Amino acid sequence: MRKIINLIAITLLFISCNNTSKKLEMLKEGTFIYERERVLEKKNITVEQSKIEMIRETKYVVEEKVIYDSLGILQIYDGASEGFIIHTRNKSDGNIIFKNRGYSNKILINRKLDCLIDGKDTIRNFEVFLKDQLIMVYPKEDNRIYVYKFK
């Protein structure tokens, strides 16, 4: 009887180890990230209305927004006290900002390894919301959330 219980326990352990969740397999081939935001949940914070965004029925304050197109970074919206400061690649100061801050030109979706590659960061801990076309990343060391929008 003891051998049967041990055999069942080993089998269940083996199955659970091999049953890893592939969150990005749900995305269609050719899906790409077109926007990344760094947000903070709005709790008793007074900010310019243009910096508030409703994401999954929760209000967030957008601190930074990066918009991508097929050539890479198109614009960066930097949060300021009275709205956003916009940097674009079509202006010389925008290109300097992109290089000085070390932004990655594209964010890659690796469906095979089930991760996002954002510059030098490999992101494996995230949630995918297909209906909203969002990927949300919750860093452990910070109360900010990174929101990746895809299409």
C-alpha cells in the first residue's frame, strides 16, 4: 500500500512540474507591443486629469508612456506636474533622451520561452488580459505597475 501511495505522489509531482503555464501562447502570431506605461494606482493623489487612465476598472496615474511603431520608439510622454512633456524621435532632443535613458527600441514577445524582452530585462512574471489586449507586470520592489498594450 505504501508503494502505491509513493508511486502516485511521484507521478503527481512529475505532472505538476511539466505542466508549466504558457501565458503568451494565447497571442496570435505577429502580435506586437505598441505602448508601454509605468503607472501607479490613484489613491488620494491629485494630478492633472490627462495623466489619469482607467485600466481594468481601476484608476491609475500614468508616470511615463512610451509609444512604439514599426521603426521603434515614436514618442515618450514624461510625467510632469501639469501634464506630460512629449519627446519624439523626429526632434533632435527626442533622440538624445532615448539614448541617454537607455530605452530599448522594441519590446519583443518570445512565445517559445514565454517571456517579454524589454531591453536588457527578461520579464517572466506577468498577467495577460486578452480581452483588454494588455500585459501587466507587477515588480516586487516597487508599487508601480508596467502595462504593455499589444495588437
